[in-house]
Amino acid sequence: VAAVGYDIIFSEPDQSSGLPVLRQLASGALAGEAAFRDTLARIAPRLDYDARLAEALATGPSVLGYYFSFASQPEIVGELPPAMFACDALRRQGIAPLRASGYNANLAGLQARAASAAYFNMQADFDGVARRMPMAIDYQGQCYGPLALLTAQHAMGAQGARVVPGTGWHPAQLDIDGLVVPLDREAMALVPYRRPGAFGYVSASDVIHARVPASALEGRAVLIGSSAPGIMDLRVTPISRIFPGVEIHANLISGMLDGTIKWEPVGVARIEAAALIVIGLALTLSLPFLSPVWAAGVTLLTAAALSAITWHAWHAWHMQLPLAPVLFGIFGLFILNMSYGFFVEARSKAQITRLFGQYVPPELVDEMAKDPARYSL
């Protein structure tokens, strides 16, 4: 494979082989048994699973996983890999990445043999939906990279990431030998989700027992994680309420390789405000003078044109523009205008009926109510 990324932490020594117990016996109750010591020395390499895993990690580009913590009382476990770069490179671009207080990383022996390691922290939006991923996290002034970024880097055989300043509407980016990732003000990137099931799954058991042909994995970037519900690595995403966390990393890697990661223009809030002001003024000045049919047509046409522009920017330029607030403003003005017109008309008709209803036949009152402006006392 081109590279293997682990959505797993190996932070504790393996105990499943029983080797620690055998070593305790060799130094304790069976210390005088030479045959036992000789047998243990012979089989110990096979039972030292951590050493065997370290040897396997060294056979190709392997990226171990870990996570940062942000608690007030942080934990410090395992060994961190080298940082990508100093976070000052991002701060000079007006970007303030998340700042971690601790971490839970891998055993030092495993970290030393792996090509690298990367965090797999995810940052959900206010509604609990995972739309963005932090592309850099600050720990003690140094910025560390995520699993998707480091796995793509090693799969491509690329050098380390560097910060590219933004130009015009384009935000600052992370560049890995031509693979670019646009960043927002918190060093986040929008995940370019594909449909569920877009990526192939291969059972770890099938790989271990050689039931998968090598050609199925050759040259690919592989992520090792879990999709089982009991593991609790399931997330809420824009395309599914139950989404394996490891597949979010796969979507992000795919977006880097395809160049389809979406980006928000610099000053997107100002663009949103300008659109609301311009369209709002235009509709405010025009809708009161239009009939209900024409007012509805103009409102729908404006909303359709705005949606088409946003759709084109999304697909052609991978640009995310704010749509919902402006649409709410457009339809809100239409409803307000129609409501105001209805109440004013109803009030005029009621006034005509009250003034002339006692003296004029009802049929004539109905005619007068259709155009109250033509009649006076």
C-alpha cells in the first residue's frame, strides 16, 4: 500500500500474550529452572507483540493516531511526533488554531519505528454535525497535523506542509507539494463528503488471513479503524446521522487528492451582509408597487438566481457562499409585504363598509370596497 493511517491509539503495552507473567515467573518462582529460562528466551520474540508491531510499522509508511485534549487538567500519555511547523506561521495570516492542553499518544517504541503520527480530533459545529476538521492544532506553540493530511503526505511521498498566504478572496492554505487545503480562521477545513459507501471496506480479518488479493490494496492509501456501533466511533455528518469517524478522514484525503475541498472567501460575513442589504433594499422598494402575482414572481426569480449563483460557485470554484440567511431575508420581506398589504386592504374595506353600509345598498358597498381610493365622504 502507499501509506497506512491508524485511527487507533497504541498507548499501553500489550498484555495479551502473557509474556509479562512468564517473565515474572522466570525471575521469581521458577528462577532456578534453566529449561524454563531457555524456553522463554526462545519464544519471547514471538510473544513480544509490541516489538512485532514496531517491526511491521517500519516496513512501510505508517502514520499512527493520537488525540489532543483540551481539559483544564490535561493528561500527558505517550510520545508526540515532530510538529509540522511553528504556529507563528499561521498567526501571521490571522489564523488562530485550537490550542491543546495535553495529549494521549503512542508508546515511544512504536512511535520511533513509524514514519509519523497524526491526531484524529474532530470538531463538530454548534448543532453537533461534523462539517469541518482541524488541519492544525497548537500545542505549546508548535502546530501538529491531522491524520488525513499526514496520510496523504506519505502516500504521495511529499515533503512537509507549508503555509501559503491568502490572496484576494482566497484564504490561506496548507500546501503539500501541490496538494492544497484552504483554511478558515481556526485552521479548519470543510470536509468534501461523498455519498455513504463511496469508499471500499476490507475486513481486517480477511487481510490477516490473506483472503484479500494484494492488487485490491496496492498503491492505495489505507485507513485502519472501526465501523462497529459498539466502538462509539460514529459521527453525525451532513449526509448521514450514523457515519463512521474513520470515513471522515477518507473523505478529506480524497478531497486533497481531487482538489475538491471547499473554501469560504475572505470576509464572507461582509459578502453576506452586502447581499442582504442590496437585495433587501431592491425588494423593499419594488414589492409594495407590484400586484401579489408579480411580487411572488419577482421573489421566486430572485431566490432562484441567488441559488444558481451559489450552486455554480460551489461546483465550479469549490467556493462556499452563504445562502440560507439571504433566502430567509428574501422570503421574509415577501411575507412581510404581503401581510402588510393584506391588513391595509382589509382595513380599507372595513372602513368603507362602516361608513356607507347603512346608507348604500350592499352591492354598491362591495363595488366601492374593491377600490376605496375612488370614493370619499
